[in-house]
Amino acid sequence: MWVTAATPPQRLGTAVGWYWFAFTGGLPTLGSLVASATIPLVGSYETLWLALGLVALGGLLALLLVREPTGRSGLAPLGGNPLTTLAGSVSIMRRRPRVAIGAAVRVVSTGSQFGFLVCLPFFFTETVGFSTSAWLRLLSVMFAANIFANLFFGAVGDRLGWQRTMTWFGAVACAVTCLALYYVPVVAGPHFAASAVAAALYGIALAGYVPISALIPALAPRHKGQAMSALNLGAGASTFAGPAIVAVALGPVGVQGIAWIFALLHLATAVAIRFLEPDPEFTAPATAPAVDDKGVPAGRH
């Protein structure tokens, strides 16, 4: 929220790219690396205490070192009822249907990731023939590629347009790479390099959705907080929706059918994204005039 509220529209895609770079670098990457090193040395219980220390350190960094003023005061209108504001975070999806569409796109954008994390470990180890350690290395390749792609597509979104970036590099690319995650190891067998390429491409494609964190607030520029709440609702729902699809469909259609279901869902978001035009009050990056570091339009010096 702080990044979204404080960043000029012309640079918002790049800013949220840095946010997702840090998020991916922390939760699935740094957290896993720290735990893999400390659990053999001190055990799981002590590692939880270390994790608490890391969380406290992150809080201190925010409290003591971040000096940007926007996030140090309330963003809601003065005198507003907190419960009314909370209810507005849900009702905005009724008042602004495009926000609801954006939240649905957010559900699908990482829904396939959480779904694959349920079924692919067994597919790669029991069907393809990878060892558990090889599967974990494959997962590391996927997220390592995703980390740097987050930065790249955040900046690309500011230049190419958020909708266009999400449509082609997110939705369509995810549809193709979902299928590749299944068919490449089926054809190549337990060939790590081939599967690693497919995993890396899927991780890169996931990053193509990064501009959605900039686009959703642009749909309701006077209610950015409520719009971001709807986006976060979609993000949370994706952790449930992906595994739920696997739970329902894995028995009838298998991993192959799961890959096709997720691919079709990603293609559906490519259509939905076309309806996510920024509000006229918001200056989208595709139409914004070029400005220098002081915010002066080009050619007016």
C-alpha cells in the first residue's frame, strides 16, 4: 500500500516490480535458504525463534529507516468510520465492477502456482523419475528466474503499458508454460536441464502479471486503499483456489488435465484484462507525458 500510495503513476509499474522482487527474494528464497541451513544445525523449534527475530528486524527497518512521509499518516478520509472503510473494501467490487474483475485476475495469476505446488512434486518424483532433491532444485530455478523477471516486467509495464504486458507476458505466456511444465518432462524424461528451462520460463511468465499491483489502484484512484484491499483478497483467495482445483480435478483428469485447466484459466484472464482500463482521473503510463526527475514535462525547460 505504501509503495502504491507514494509512487508517481509513471513509475508505479517499476516500483511494484521492486516490491515483488523483495517479496520473492524473502519468502520463498531467503526464508528457505535460512531454514535449510539452520534446521540441521539447531533444529526446527529454534529456527522458528530465528524467524521471529527476522520479522522483528524487518519491522525495525520500516519504523526507523523508511522516511517517506505518505505512509506515516492515514490514507482514509479524516473522520471516516473504520468499519465503514473496511466494508468499502468489499463493496468497491460492486460499485466498481472492474475492480472485481481485477481481483478475479489476481486469483488466477498465482492460483496455478499454488496448485502446481500441490501436484507437481509427486508428478516429478513418482512419474517422471526425479529425486526429491532434484525437484527442490527445479523449484529453486523457477523462483530464481521469477525474482529478476519481477523487476524486468515492472519496468516493461511502465513503457509498454500495464494491460499489454499482463496480457502477453503474463496471461498468454503462463498458459503456454503451464502446458510446458507437464509436456516437457513427459517427452524428455528425467532430464534436469530440459525441465529447468520449462520451470524458469513459467517463473518468468508469472512475473508478467506484476503490473496488476499498479493497475488495480488505477481503476479507482480516489479509493486506492479499498482497491488494494480487493487485490489482496484476490491474492489470498489464490492460495485456496489453486489447491482446490487440484483437489477436485486431479482424480478425474490427472496432472495433464490440471495443466490444461490452468492454461485455459490464464487465457481467460487475457480476455478479462482488456476490461481493466484505468480510470480517466488516473494518468496511465502508456499515455503519460515524459517528465524529468523533477516532474517537469519534457520540452518545458
